[in-house]
Amino acid sequence: MLVSVVLNIMNEERNIADLLDSLVIQEQPVEIIVVDANSKDRTRDIVQRYADSHPFVELYIHPGSRGDSTNFGISQAKGDIIAFTGGDCIANPFWIKELRRTLEGGADIFAGKTINLGLNAWEELERVELLHKGYDVSFPSCNMAFRREVIQRVGGFDSWFITAEDIDLNFRAVEAGFSIKYNPNAIIYHRTKATVYSFFRQAFWNGTGRKQLTLKHGRLWSSYDPLRMFKQKFNAWSLLRLICALGGYIGFKLFGDRGSYGKGTTRS
């Protein structure tokens, strides 16, 4: 089956060539749909060079929220499998082969193994899992793929979300009866943030996204596994990340524009 890799990127001049180098060597047939959300650096120039030399690479410009830009990319895709990764990622050479094998084996949704690259203390930080109907719906979209009919059934990404639009999509897909299958042999290498400021900023917005999830889906505290959370490695960075995330969670609760639901937001 044709795999369409949809990339939603902005200002990835430093990283995009590494990602595209890792994608153009993947098992065929594959198409790479790059949606640039109005980058201010040389990102589009770099992508265009790949589009000029590889007929299966396409570049589009579509500003908007993460969900909005990604939905546009999905609308341009031709594949029966829609895959996602990030502009700051690098794909293992067998990534497409493994995700295709997972979905051709009967799974509805694929999730792969993501390995963080960067400051050692940040590499070891684990995500906070969110469970729904027995599935972990917190797998990040930087290493996921869906059968096209799944996305069509649930309506794609919700452009209202600032972050956590991928968790929301996973949640709704599982709610609709679809299953997620994890394949640890499908590996994406993901760069951690380069500065302390960007690390804290990401944590803050992740907290905002978790609050948006509760506004849309109701109370989700029962969906977290406290025992699993306490088993995670705990250090000063994980504590600071938690504090920043709580700031984003409480901030959106107090000041978020609930009336904007469904109308879309600009990306942070």
C-alpha cells in the first residue's frame, strides 16, 4: 500500500534536510507531503530542492494551527496509509517497512518507538501516559500512522488545539472502536529542545493541551495510571517540567477562550 508521510513544519531550517534524507531512502511506494506553515527561515528553499530531485516529495504552504495545517496535508495525500513525523526527527531506514507491516497485518492505527536525542537528562524524561479503553492514546504523532478510513471516520485533527491535537485524535479513534498497535521496531529519533527556555515553553504548552483535552472530553484523571507515573525516573528536570505544565494547565483553565472551540487557533 502507498504510504503518505504528512509533515507539518515551520522554521525547521536546521533539521529538515536530515529528516528528508532519512525519508527519501524508505521502502517504496511512498509519498512525502510537506506542509510549511509560513516559515520565516530557509525551510521552504531546502524542501524545494528535495521536491525538485524527488518526484514523490511535494511542498505546500498552508499557515494555521498544527491541526489545520496537518489536515490540509492529509487532503493532498493519496495513500491508503497516512503517516506522521516531525520536522525535528530522523527516521530509521526501516521505519516505513515496519509501519506498513503493522497496518497490513490488520491494525487500524500504528505507533512506533520514539528515541529522544539531546541533553542526557532530557532524553530520559518519559511522557505522561493517558489511557482510554485499554489503549495508550498519548503516543506522539511524530511516530504514528493511520489507515485512511480511520481519519475519515473521526474527522481528522481538531484545529482548536494548541497542542495535544494528536492525543485528541487518538482518543476519538479509540472511542470510535479502532485499535492501536505498537511496534518497537519502527523507530523515530526525535531531537529534544535545544535550550532551557524552549524546554520550559514546550512543557507549558503541553500542560495547556492537557487542559484542552479535559474541556473537550470531560474529567480524565481516571485515565492516568498513578503507579506508572511514580515508576518514572524522577529528577529536578522532571519536577520543573511538571511545574511548567501545571502553569499551562491552570493558565488555560483561568484565561483560555472557551468560546473559540471549533474555530481554530494560531500556533504557538
